[in-house]
Amino acid sequence: MSSSIQASPVGVFDSGVGGLSVLQELRRELPHENFVYLADTGNAPYGERGDAFVKQRTLTIARHLLQEHRIKALVVACNTATTAAVAELRAALPDLPVIGVEPALKPAASSSQTHRVGVIATRGTVNSARFEQLRQAFSDGTDFRVQACDGLARAIERSVEEDPDAGPSFKEIRELCERYTRALGSFGVRTGDIDTLVLGCTHYVFVKDELRRLLGPDVHIIDTGAPIARQTRRILVQRDTLANEDSDKAPAGRLHLYTTGPLSALQAAAERWLQLGPGHCSALPA
């Protein structure tokens, strides 16, 4: 494989800043890869949009990343976009390796001791045919309690430019987390309790501390960032497009972030969660 393709970036996109939680894990797993991230914040949240809109945006963004950045693979770091559009995306761009994210129902079912698992996700994800297929596939012996969390991803997006402990969106996040976890039922390790919570939206990783406060130390909280990063590595190795990892020669990977929404919000999120300066971020038309 030519060195130019190995040096090409991996594309990552989400409806907003939630996919930065996946990007964190990708950078840990693949420190020598170049990445380009696109937050479609100007059209967020996808979880409250229809499938046709999400499919159109997903394909438009994938083509943009191919044409403008010559990406060698695409990580769809959005559960809603994966469930709504990943099949059509693979059909439309068959030469582009596409890695999607889906709620981690299989590992949750395998690890739960009480056989009762909570799932929180956007309404677009929980109402999708793909989610129902996943639920049916792993429901033998496991009781999945599912809750659509309207407004939570949007509140997390708004919170990035506020005081992380005292801003108005932080108060809303706390209230929404409390409301939605309470709606699922009793959490704990006793018979009948929910002992595992699946984060079915990449945004929710950024409120894991709040969820932990509500659920206590014994509940297992599962997200998909690290498994997706490992799957991305496997695909790059299979296609012989992995960046050079020779410790004597390989530089650290480069990273640039784009947004179709307010540039200041992406810059704040990049600084808070990735420790990146504003020069790593640029704005695009919505």
C-alpha cells in the first residue's frame, strides 16, 4: 500500500460534539493516525429528525470528506446516523470502509448479572428498525428497559460554552438524567434491579459522572468508544492502510475539527474534552 494512502486521514462525524467521545478513544488506540472530524451542529440534533433527513446529511458529509480530505475510512460516530443511514452509505460508497456505532446491547446482555439492562438513547435511535433488530437478537434471557432521552443531547451541546458545574444547561442535564433514569426503574445489584446501563448516544459519555452519581458505584455503564476504536484498527490493518507506527520514525497524528454550527462551541468542546487549542477548529456552511 502506498505511503500516501497510509497518511490519508480517517474521517469521523457526528451530528454535533458527542462524537468527540469516540474521537478520544480513536486517538488513544491510533495515536499515529491523522483524523478529520466534522460536527454537523448546524443541523443537530439528528435524534429528533426524520430518517430521510439523516440519510441525506450522512451521505452529503461522507462525500464532502472524501472529496475535500481524501479520507481512507469513515467512522460514523453517531448512533442515530448509523441506524438510519449506514446501510445506504455503504451501498452508495462501496470502496469506503465505514465503521458505525450502535448501542452495546450484546456486551450488556453478556455481562448483566440481574439480566435487566437499561438503555438510554435518542428517540431516532430507539424507534429505528435496526435498534429493534438488535434488541430482539439479544433479548433471550435479558430484559431491556429502553428510554428515549428527548433534549439531553441538545443540552449537552449547549453546555460546552458554560461553566461545567454551574451553567444553566448543567442544571437541565442533571434534571434530564434524573428523570430518564428514574423512568427506567430501580438500579442496583439485587434481583429485579437494572445492573447495567447502555449509553446509546455518543453525547451521553460526557455526562457519565452525573449518571454515576445517580446510579451508584455498582451499576455497570457501557459505551462504545473503545470497541469502535479497536474495530477501526482492525479494518485499517485488513486493508493495509494503517499509518506507520514504527516508534523510531512515526510522528503523532494530526487532527482538525470542522463544524456547520457556531465555531466557538466546537472550540470550547475541543478544549474541554480533547485539550486542543482553537487553531484546530474551522467553520463550514451548514
